[in-house]
Amino acid sequence: DTKTPRRNEAVQKALDFAAQLRQWCQGIEGSFFGHLQQHLLRKHNPIYRNPHTFTIGHLLGVNEQYSIFNPILPLMEESGPSDRDDGSNGVESKSIIELQCSNDINDEHKTLLNSKDISKLLNEHVRTLEGAFSGIEESWPSESSGGILSSSEAVLSLLGNHLRELSAQYTETMSYIESMMENQLIAAIGKRLTPNDLDKFVKFHNAKLLCPMPQPFSHAIRRPGHYPVGLLSIE
């Protein structure tokens, strides 16, 4: 099987999970907003068009009010033995994710960013999320206010959209890395290879391996002074 950053079993499983996560978030949002619109807002307020201070439109627009950092980035760096991660990065992680470091230089984990950089990325993610939550709590009514739309619904809308953005970003990141390496390979070769190029390559090396190269054999079967009545060939 062909193994590339985009085409391998481990990454394919991650991409499948990302697609399932997006579908799950879309289903949750569809059910939530549909139920909220049809069974709550219209049912309890059938006379007024927009009886609430906050409407479905405000709920859908909460994602555009806050810029949340996306920690999934196609970052690559060259590292040597001196850059080996020993786990003591000196950066306090605010994320609930536990970072596990490997000291084995032959381990596949050596291709990852060191734990210090990962902690910084996750901390920035946590910081922007907390800022968005604080902003929602200040601008939206609390659950105890008695309103149908509160800060809890706004946070749910924000997180659902952000999860979809994370999964989409992962898919785009892997496609970007694959495209970048493909472009580098094409530039190194000088052209995009086709099946015809592979056929020429095999024939060229077969000619060097089988030297002298066998010549096609073809002999017409005929009686003297007559046209051929058959053909014998070895290809």
C-alpha cells in the first residue's frame, strides 16, 4: 500500500473520526435549534414575532463574536538529538489533556513538536475559550433569569461550531501537508509522472538487465511462390 502523510491507516482513522465528529455536531445543532424554534419559542410566544431580547439569530451569531484560537496547525521543524524532549518543558499546561513525552530517539514520537510548544498552543486555546465563556456570561442572561435563551444555550452553540472547526481544520491540515510534499516531489522530478512514464522506465531498465535485449520474432508461414497462410510470432 502507498504510505504518505495523508494516505495511511492511522491518519485515515483520524480523518474518519473527524468526519463523524462533524456529522455528530451538525446533528446536535440541527436537533437543538429545530426543537428550540418549533417547540419552545413559537409555542410559548405565538403572538409576537421577536418577543425575546435574544433570538435564534443572536444564538447563531455568537460564533462570530469571539475569535477562538485553533491549535491544529501544520507546523514542521528540523530537530536533532540535542532537541530531544525530556518532558520538563517549564510551561504549566492549562489543558485537561496530559502530554506524554518519549525519550526513545527511535520512537515515532520524535516527529512531534516538543511538549513545551504543544503546551503553549493548548494554553492559548484554553485562554481564548475562557475569554469567550466570560464574554457570553456577561452579555447573555443566566439560567436563573427564566428566559428560554440563556448563556448555557449560547455556550452550547459556540462549542458545537468550534468542534466542527477543529475537525475541519485537521482534515485541511493533512491535505495541506500532502499537497506540499507532492509539489516538492514534482519539482524534484521535473514533471508529474503518468503510467506511460512508468512503462518507459520499466522498459529502459529491462533493456539494461537483458543485454542484448531480445528482438521480436515473427515468421510468415507460406509455400514457395504463394502468399502467407499463417504467422508465427514470439512476443
